[in-house]
Amino acid sequence: MAAQVPAAQAPFNSSHSVVVGESTYHYLRARPSGEPKGSVLLLHGFPDLPYGWKYQVPLFTSLGYQVIVPEMLGYGYTSSPSELDAFSFKNMSNDLAALLDQILPDEQVILGGHDWGAGLVWRFAIYYPQLFKGIFALTYPFFPPVTEYVDLADQIKDGEVPTLKYQLQLRDPSLDRKLRSEEEIRQLLIATHGGLTPDGKVGFTNEGLIQENFPYLQPGPLLNGTELDYYVSEYQIKGIRGPLTWYRTNKVNFEDELPIAQAGGPKFTIPALFVQATKDPVLVPSLSEGMDKYFDKLTRAEVETGHWATIEDPAAVNKAIKSWIETFE
């Protein structure tokens, strides 16, 4: 059933819910002024919401596309299952494939994502390549499936992915109990969006959350005022456990993807775009080295931003996306 969306959710036109399997997905839709020539599915990351695409949605509608942006599993009005397996890339791909089958049957769409949403883009396209006429990912490069599981703690100990140390903290279930109140969630959002204390201290680094600084953090330019209030209210609906569960699925994803790795890995034949945020302190450019060999038609672009590329420099992000779309429309 469609419903009007509050002003805080502009530029979307309507809000919907659809049941897929055992979960309910809530999504927002934006339509172009005329008959859509196609559709775009956008996936957000952590700790974000569909609203994080606020500057890209008008780009797509101006190009004649309708845009579908779900609240991802665990967020807002979408279900937040207790089972870890439900949050695997494979299971969430199954969910979203069922969602597309219900609302856009027999239509190939453009798929895009940022952060964890971008990580899911790559896997969704492995499992359901026939659903997409193009895929793009912002900040999160393609990591190929592997044939041997190595726990993240061991990878960090061996110096393989030092910028991902924060994930050891976020995957710890005890953190759920430390981020329950409205104020704790507010300060988490401020910390992850670059907020500072009056004397310039941060609340988040690639080492993790610095919770002793939380009480003193002030909102930065990326998320503040009524937008921050809106984000806090959305995270109050189901809490933080579901969003943090995305950090706890490495082993589950490895097991799902082992047959793909044993077969030599995937080969993407559809047009793909990867946008590197050159100043991202976590998803650093070196992490994308070597990914090109898995693609027939990979376009690379760079934006001089930190992690929140979609809102830090939307003009540069939109330019990269528009130029890429024009290559295969």
C-alpha cells in the first residue's frame, strides 16, 4: 500500500511496504515527471537511510528513471530478523530479487549502492545478473570470494586490512546493549558523520568508536538539525542490533560463496561503475587493486571526498554516474 511520505523524506513521492518471504521491506519511491523509461534500485549502507541518496534521486528522475530505495534489512520499518543467516548477502539478494519481482516484474534495472549497500550490489549481481542492465558501487570495492576462511581479527593481525579494525568492535554483540537510548544513537550518528568535540576530538576512527567522547560531540555539517532528528527517530524504531548485524556475517557469506570461489570466481559481463572516494580513511584506494580482472566492462571514477561521498560532493558523484549511464543507455 502506498502512503505519502513526510517532508523529511523528500525527494521521494511515496512510501510502500512489501512482504518477501518471511520479511517485510519498506521502500521509498520517486517518479520522473513523465512515463519512466526505466528504474533504479539504490541500496544504502551503515549508518544510513534511503534519505542518504537525496542528491542522487533527482539526477535519476531528471534522466527519466523512477527510483526505488529500500530501508535495508534491520533498518526502520523493514524487518529485523533475529537469525544471523537472514543477513547474509545471498539471503538479502533473494529478498531484493523477490521485491523486484513484485513491483517491477520482467524489468531489468540499474542497481547502485554505497558502503554496505555497495557490498551487497556486487553479490546481488553475482546471484541475479539477469536482473540488471548496469551496476554501480560507491566507496566499497569488489572483494572476490575466497576458498579459505580467515577471520577478520587474523587478517588485521597479519596487516592485510588495517583500516577495517573498527569492524571488530561493531561485530561484537555486546555493543548492542551500549547503544540503546535515543541519546546514545544520536551520538553514534554524530560520531560516524564526522562530529567533533569542542576541542576537536573525534568519536570514530578506523580503530572504532571512541565512546568516552560521545557526550561531548557536536553535530558536523554532514548530519545535523532536523535531518539528524529524523535519522534518530528512524533508528529508534527497531534499534541498532539489525544494522550492526551486517558486520557479523563474514563466515556465513564465506560459506555461501565458497562454490563460486572454487569455480574461479565470478565474471561480471554487465556494465559496472566503481567510484572511489580518495579521502575515505577506511575504504582506501589500495583495497580496490586487482578487482578489474573480474569485469568485462568496468568504469572507474574518483571523487575527492571522505566516506560520505553522496552528500560531501554530490555534483561530482552525479557527474560520474551520469557519464557512465550514457555509455550504455
